[in-house]
Amino acid sequence: MSVLVIDVGTSGVRAAVVTPDATVTAEHHRELLPHSPAPGMVEFDAARLAATVLEVAGAALADTPGGVEAVGVANQRASAVVWDRDTGEPVGPGIGWQDLRTLGDCLTLGAEGIRLAPNQTATKLAWLLDTHDPERRRNLAAGTIDTWVAWVLTGGDAHVTDPTNAAVTGLLDVRAAPWTDAARRPWDSALCERLRIDPAILPGVVDTTGACATATALPGAPPLCALVGDQQGSLVGQGVVAPGLAKVTFGTGGMLDVVVGPDAPTATVRNPGGTFPIVTWRRGGAVTWGVEAIMLSAGTNVEWLRDDLGIIDTVAESDALAASCDDTGGVVYVPALLGLGTPNWDYGARGALVGITRGTGRAEVVRAVLEGVAQRGADLVDATEADTDATIGALRVDGGMSRNATFTQALADATGRVVEVSPVVEATTLGAGLLAGLAIGTWGSWDDLAATWSPAARVEPAGPANRERWAEAVQRAAGWIGDLSSLDF
């Protein structure tokens, strides 16, 4: 029983079919880039996104003569859409998760003891409502990307989200977990009142895996059986469904996720070590929690070498060029182009390249960049272990940088752990397919999902990295823009 997956990322929309042997086929992708009308603002055309979803889904289904038995949706988290219930049209632009227009609002709320970050959904929804329905008189619906896609696929019949997405909005009342039955709309009433968000415009919360609606907008009207945030989808796609394993996605940024268990945190604010509690999934009303550590820039650093410095012509070239030298010659690079996330959370930190000599060449600089991202990966591992009782064994990786052999070796060395490389570059699509397949019986249990994992490569540590020198370099990069470094969310 094959499954159609719609995967909405930050820069495009992908549709694919996941077959019962966990193979991803019939892939179709359309670029859909956000735009920035002003510094710090990131918007997207939600109506165009809806049309693109239907386009790529139709193309994938056309390539699958036997059809599919279910649909799964994976998506970028925390982005916001508000639309008119009667017409189904968005009332304004979608607001991307990177958007910082509500930074001042978050600071104001912080002074009141309300801790929200500008990359969460809450203040984005409030901004859209204040701008397009200031009197709160219109018949509107609101949600994250998964909610909007579910509405489109079901012709407006389903206004739903799942806990992996709801938990990153900032609006979820964690105390109401597991949010079933009468608690289908477990939104924090006091916070909603402060932001002037009527909880009635927010979606119901359904299981991450389980039939919740019918995708009548698609040929054959298959059931909608999975909604999942992108990082949690990648977690499942790499077979990380039990405590003791972790995955890191090295894309534009980097996200480490680990499964913790059924015990809910008291709040979804940042842990002492700089990680965040997340919902990894909900099945049959039972919530499983995890922890996430965040690297603000990963692959962005390699793109910087290509697009801005011109040191390499292609991203792929970074591997061979870095491998052409045995070491960096003492050069250390701190990948803080957008600041430092876990564990530091220093928005004013900036990238640093230290230890340069007259003998430093292109190869040494490129190698230093790859090793710097690997060192940040080790920071994420250390912080996650500090914030949980987990002892992370092998580290599973996906994302564009997972195809760089020099990088994965550096990661194994920096973490002192075996690195297992995902057989698919983007495991999110596969994970959403596995979750939808779990709902219809293609796979019968979490153990069956774990058994689908077959790494493309296993990279053993070759020797310890110099973590002390790394810590010194991070201190040099820290606090570069004092005003930004003082911000805390």
C-alpha cells in the first residue's frame, strides 16, 4: 500500500510516493522561494503554495498507475497563514518562520513575563490579524503550513494540525496534553486573549499518524493519514523512533533531534543547555516527547564559500578540495553567520576565521569551514546529553552536507561517535510516508519503521578533534554585536 507525500519546505514543494519497501519514487519538485520585502521580513504567497501543492501531487499520482492508499504531509514548522473560511483565500501573505517583524512584540511580551520567540507562530498570527482584521469581525481560519495544506487537500473540510506543529506555535497549553477528545483545541486561553487571537480560529489537534480527513481535492480521494513537522519527519525517516539514537539534518541550518519518551515537560521554553522540548509524534492519543538542538547556519557556510567568496564553483567541490590537505594548518572557523544557536543562543555572534597564516590556502579554508560545522554538530550532541538523561550512540545524518565525505568524517571525529549516513538526502519525505503507512497498516509498528533504516555509509571516528581550541574560537566569535547578543527569548 503506497503513500503519497507532500513535503512543503522553505524554498519549494515536493511530492513523492513511498512504496511498501520504503522506497521514495515519483518525485516532483517545484521551487517556491519566499521573498523579503524589507530587512528581517520573510513572506510567501500562500495561494500560490496551495496551487503548487495540487500541481505536484497530481504529477506524482500520474506517475503511479496503481494509485495510493493514503496521504502524508510534512512541512516547515511555525510559518503562519490566515485565510477567509467562506472563500478559502488567504487574507494576506504567509509569514515565514524566519520572519523577524514581530521582534519588538516579543520583547514587549517578555517584559510582561510572556516568553515568545519571533520564530514561533504566535506573534505572526497576531500580526496578520491586527493588519487584516483589526476589529476581529471577519470569518477567518488560521494555522501553520500543515493546517493550510490539509484545508486545501480536503476542500475546506478539515481545519487541523498535529502536536509536532502545534507545540512550536508558542500557543499550545502543554498542561492539556495529550490533547484528545474534548481538548481538541488545547490552546492557551490567557495567551490567546493577550494576543487577541480567538481560539476558535485555530485548528483542532489530531494524531500525527492516523486517518483524520479525506483528500477530496486529489484523484481517488485518499485519506489524509499523517501530518508532521519537517524535523520530526526526518527523525522517523531515519528510523529514530526510540530513546538512545539521534539524527541531525544538515541543510541550510542544522537540527539535532532525539526521542525522550512519554513524560511531558512543564513548559516548552528553552532548557538550561540550550535545547528545546518538542513533540516527536502522537499516535492513538499518546504523545511522545523529544528534544531539539539548533544550529542556525550549516550548509549556508558552504554556499558562502561558493557564492560570495568564489573559493569553490560548486558545493560538491568542497569535499575534494578540503580532502586535498591533511589538516587546516591551525585555522579554525566558527559558523556563526546568523549568530549561534544551541547551546550559546547568541544572536550577536558572528562568523570567525582565526589562525590564518601566509601558508593558508583555499583548501585549508574550505576544510576549516567543514570542520567548523562539524564542531557545531558536536556542540549540539553535548547540549542534548546535558539537557536529557539520554546517552547518544550512533549519530544519523541527512541533508545536503551528509553527502560530503570530508564533513561526515570530521563530524565523527568531533563527536567521537559513529556517523550513519541516510540513504536519502532528505529523510523528511520518507518519514511522512512511513507515518502515513503506519496508519493504514503498510507497517505495523514502530519496530517495523525502525527496521527500514539502512545507512548508505557508516563513518568511524579516526581520531579526536581539538575541542579546547574550538571553545577558544567560539569565545572570539561571541558577542560581536552587543545589542543582538543581549536579546534572549
